[in-house]
Amino acid sequence: MTPSQDEAVADILVRWQPYGRAGLLPCLIDVQNHLGWLPPDVCAQVGEVLGVPLADVYGVATFYSRLYTQPVGRRIVRVCDDVACLANGSPALLEACRTALGLAPGETSPDGLVTLEVHPCLGHCEHAPCLMVNDQVFGRLDAAAAERLARAVRAGEAPPK
Ligand code: FES
């Protein structure tokens, strides 16, 4: 971690310390928002400061699909494979993203820019099939649109609307 990241994590820990166990999830979210993932030494610090056993810290950190205990790309492409999206063509979106990004699901590009994931319901079933780029949802996509989107993400551009 850089000194400024150290400082940011220290501030987060101070903020959530009074909440103890109740502050665990929001504390982990705040830490991840600053670091991009939850490194082991930081998970240990969180447990110590909040008075929560490390096993419980990992119990929470590994339960939620959007918390990461391994480094991930700065941009995460999440292709939904739940029922509504599956029924409306999400396998074609995934294939288009695989091709455009040159990544299999779960992989991160060597430059650390992009991670590709297959994800359960993104909560936008009415717009199926969907994918997300970080927190932005894109719905009613076909394979060509998904490929354009993925290529823009890979090139470091803003995703086309
Ligand atoms: S099933 Fe894909 S967003 Fe709900």
C-alpha cells in the first residue's frame, strides 16, 4: 500500500471501530472502495480493530460476490447468467466479452485493467440480458453491443451508452 492508502485505511478503521462487529461489512466496503480489494494484512487489521475474529472477517469478505480477497482489475465486467438473462441470450454476451477482452471468466488482464466475471442476478431483470461495468448497468444488449462495450473497456475508454 502507498502511504496515502495506509492513511485512508487508518481513517476508515477509526471511523468504524466504535461499531465493532456491526461495522464489519461497511468497513470492508469502505476499505475495498479505497484499495480495490481486501488484502490479507488489511483483513487482519479490520478484525483486530473491530474485535472480530479473522475467520468471521473472511466469512463476510468471501460471502458477498462483490467483495474481493484477491486483486481484481480497475474495471470489472460482470455478465449476468441468472434466469432472466440466460433466457434472453446472456451466453452470447459472455462469448462476445470473452472474445473482445481475451479473458475467461474470473481472469484479470495482465495490466490489471479489466476483470471478466459471470455474475448472479444484477437486479435489472426487466432489461435482460444485462451486464455491468463497475457500477454501471447495461441492459437489452445483443452480442454486437456487448462486444463494442467490452472493446471500449479494454481500450480504457468510457463505455458507449
Ligand atoms: S437475471 Fe440478469 S439481471 Fe436479473
